[in-house]
Amino acid sequence: MSIETGNRVKIMVVDDEVDLEPLIRQKFRRQIRNEEYDFVFAHNGLEALSKLIEYPNIGLILSDINMPEMDGLTLLLKLKELKNPALKTVVVSAYGDMDNIRTAMNRGAFDFLTKPINFEDLEITINKTLEELELQRKSMMEHDQLVSIQQDLNVAREIQLGILPKTFPPFPNRTEFDIYASMTAAKEVGGDFFDFFMINNDSLGFVIGDVSGKGIPAAIFMAVSRTLIRATGLKGLGAGECMQYVNNLLCNESVSSMFVTVFYGIMNMKTGVLEYANAGHNPPYIIKADGKVEKVESTGNVVLGCLEDMEYTTMKVQMSPQDCIVLYTDGVTEAFNRGGEEYGDRRLESLLGTLGQKSVENIITAIADDVAAFAEGAAQSDDITMLSMKYFG
């Protein structure tokens, strides 16, 4: 087996027979010359433990069982205490000495050989053990990489959640409205987002979006989209103008054909007029003060980030005191239960019809609980994000 010189595994031979070292060097001179094998020699268990400190890249130990000062079975116990999975031991004992061989295997020996040693069998055993060590080394590297990726994902999740509003109520001094939102990612990080901000003293901007794809790429695109919409919305542009401007920016920056569906609304607190633009997103619902549920008319515009220079229609709807608008991503209506049944629009509309008197937070909680109960423990396949805003007038 060929191993790179810098990372080559050393083979330690532990045996009190002084003639064994020159014999092994002679028998394996070609492999030593070709840097396939690299041997270290010790004459008992105590010396072997010392050699392990001196040569930390020892990966394979060929150990006799019967030796002075510290025998092979005791050495195996000491090696077990090291808890080093990248260290394999092959014991050597007299033919028929099955009791000691069995004890050695119970103490963690990887394999065994019998004396007199057959050097062809020894070479096969060495190669087999080195192959196992190489597989284990690769497995450990992959494990470390996965741990590193998981740590990065956890940090990314914290960053992503950190950029979304998380203090509720966000405007405790405002009596004209209340707003609440939540996001539950299907993976460590998601592509959904929500946001809200005061454009001026009378106008509240609020938005919900769903980026195509999952994972890190979607999370990055989500952060860019949310930032652009907030920065553009704060300029005071109309809903449609805001979407058009952000769309052109995203088209210039979009990679891998990513896009985002967005609903952006601007609520005038003095008049109760909601101005909005819908870029390919699920139409929200308005729960009227009398409990009636109405779907907000779609503006029929395409998603952001695909086609440059698109125009986005601005529409308006009059809201009355105690009316509540509920925005959501398709993770809600496209949630599946264990039988493969979809939660669907009708189930959501029916539930909303019972929530008119609840607070904005309780409305979101009720929807989340109902979706979870419907799923019956089935794995969440998409991000679930919701926002509700109740107008008090």
C-alpha cells in the first residue's frame, strides 16, 4: 500500500527476539525502499509505549504475546486506555495458543498471526490492516468536515435569525396597529424571510418572501433580498416601484437562477388604505372584523430576480378597524402529513375564519399548531413563515 511520505503510517514490531529486526528488514527491503513500509522496533511492552510517544504516527503494532517486563496482553490493555481508534494491533503467538489469542482479541486486537511467521501471510495482514487504517482516517476526516459544516450552519442560522425582527411588540407606543411574525426553517438555515419598518410616522411597510431553493445559497439570497427591500422601502417608493427597483438589482446579482417571491404592503395608519404589490407570492388573507375571510387580490406579477425591467402593479385595499391581514409562505399550505395529504388553502381559510378575535401572536401560533397537528410528525419539507398585522384605526 502506497502512503504519502509525510503521512506514512509507521509499523511498530514488538518482540524480544533480537534476530527478528534484521530478518524483517531483509524480507521487506523492497517495500521499505519504495516507502510502502516504515518500521520501528521495540523489545517489550514498556519500550513499545515509549516508542509511541517518540513516533506519534505509529498506526500498526505487530506484537508478540510472550515478552519480558510487559507482555503483549498487558500492552493491549494499556493501548486500550489510549482510546485511539487510529491505532491497530496485530498479535503474534505460538500456533495453537488459542487461549492467549482469544484474550488478545477480547482486549482489542485487530487480527492475529501464529509462529513461525509466514512472511507472505504477514504482508497480506499488514496490507489489510493499513487499508483499514486508511478507511478509518478518511472516515474521521469526513466526520470532522461534517462537524465543521454543522458548526458553520449553526452560526449561519444565528446570523440569519439575528437579521430578522424578533422583538414583539416592535412598536409598543403605536396604538393604530399590532404586528407579529415567525419563521421556522426546514433546515438549519432557510430561504424565507419577513420584515417590517416605519417608512414615516403614518406608514408601515411590511414584507414576506420565499427564496427558491434551500440551505446556504437560499439563506444568502434571502439576506440580500430582505436588505434591498428594506433599504428601498425606506425611501418611500410605492409598493410596485419598490418591487421594480429591487427586481432589477436582484437580476444583476442573481446566480444559479435563484429568485424570490415577495408580498410587500404599505399600510397608511391614518386612512386604513393598504397599498401592496405581489411578486409571485401566495396571496394573503384579510380576516374582517366580523370574522369573514377574504383573499387579497393578486397583482399578477412575476417573481423577483428573473426578468429585468419588469413593471409591478400597485393595488389598494381598504381596511377597517379590527381587520387583520395574514401573510404566509407556501410552507404552510404545502405541508404534508404522513399520508401524503397537503394542508391546502381551504384548510387554512377555514381555520382563519375562527381566529378573528385573537391577537396577532395567537393567530400565528394557532396556524403553526394546526399545521403541526395536521402533519402528525411528518418531516417539515419547507420553511414555514407567517406575518399578521391587525389594524385598530
